[in-house]
Amino acid sequence: MVNQSLSADQLRAISTLLDRVATRQRSDFGHIVSDVKPDGTLITACDRWSDTTLVEGLQAITQGEGVLSEEGSQVVPDSEAYWVVDPLDGTTNFAAGIPYWAISVARFVDGLPVQAFLDVPALRQRIVAIRGEGVWRNGKALSVATRSIATSSCVSLCSRSIRVLQRRPDRPFPGKIRLLGVASLNLLSVAMGQTVAALEATPKIWDLAAAWLVLEQLQCPIQWLATQDPSGFSSGEDLSECGFPMLAAASQEHLERLIPWGEALLQG
């Protein structure tokens, strides 16, 4: 049976690995040229280097555990525990010189994230979540109480979810809209108390994997908007074309207020 926990040595090694990747990304920021992938999204040499470095590093730290990554294999590994990696979430921001992007890494056991690491290199912030133990930002514990003291009225939308505004033109949107341009950080903003909700139209598993665990650990309700939710994948399943529309909120009250807008996202 696979061990759900990571040892202290493994956690330290992961921290060192993330430090290395974050340092390289900060160094490359503002000095990078992007290419266009077949799906129309951007990629840079830094994305590719970060992906290779993280995949090789994680496989060395947790030998025998496979890795699913945005820029590498997008097939569910056949190991009992495996990693889901977005090496540079927010490439459009990164390539445009907007200093807001993230490194997203999560370890899955039994179809669910059990450890998650979200690094925001430009802000030098790292959020770590461990299922059943808690969430920390730069080593300081976060809690439902620390999130609940926030007074934000903002709602984070992804660029594709803007269409809900046209689908409910007779209804005022229940919040001040923010578009951060980084799926993982859109979702994280709810857990951090920066927004009261986040709506994501087409996130892939690598976009949401780490933020998902952070949200759950800080008791932020999640509504999966399609029939498929991102759990219990089969070994060998190709997730390259699978999106998981979702709504995350700071409370059940906020969730229920936004659900009609989430449902509008799937219309047509």
C-alpha cells in the first residue's frame, strides 16, 4: 500500500527543487520569447526547462511515482501515487511582462490530492497544503479564521467565463470582477480571502490540482459544474482534452449566490 505521507527529507528536497525553478523563472522574466502551441496557448523555453526540471526532480525524490504535466505526459501514470504539475501557470502573463504567475505541483493518492505546493515566484510566496494537516504560506499556518477576516467583494473570472455576463444581461453581476490570468491563482485567491469566489470555465487537471487541496483544507466549498469531477482517474487515461468547469467560494452563501452564473457558463 502506498504511503500517503512524505518524509521530512522529501519535503525539504521538494522545497529546494521549487526554489531552483522559481529562481530560474525570476531570472528569465522580462527576457523571454514565446512560441504558440498547437492549441493556441503560449509556451516559452522557461516553461519547457521548468517542466523537465520538476518532472525529473520529483521522480528522483519519490522514486517509482509517475508525473502528469502540462508540457509533458498528460496521461494518468500507472503508479499508485503520482504527481500533477503545471510548471508555469500564467505563461501569457509571464511572456507579456506581467509579474504574476505560479508553479503548481500536487501529489495524488487514490485519485485525490494529498500534498500540494503553489509557488508565486514574483511575490516570493509559497503555499503548502497537506491533507488532514493544514495549509501554510511561507511557513505560517493559515486557517478558516485567517481567511474569514477578509472583507473582499471581488469575484475572480477566467477569460473564458466572461461570457456569462452576456448570458445574463438583465442581472447585475454579484461582485467586483477581477481577471488575474492564472487559473491556479484565481482559485487560490478564494482560499486566501482575496476574493469571495472564482469561476473557471475550462481548467485542466494541472491548473486546479494544487489549489483544489488548498480550498478543501480551508473549507471553501466547491461546485463542479459538469458531470465529471477530477477524481478517481484510471491509469492510462488521457486528460489532455478534459476540462473541469468549477466554481469555488469563500462560503456556502457565496457559492449559492454564484451558482446561477456557473450554470450559465455551460449553456450553449
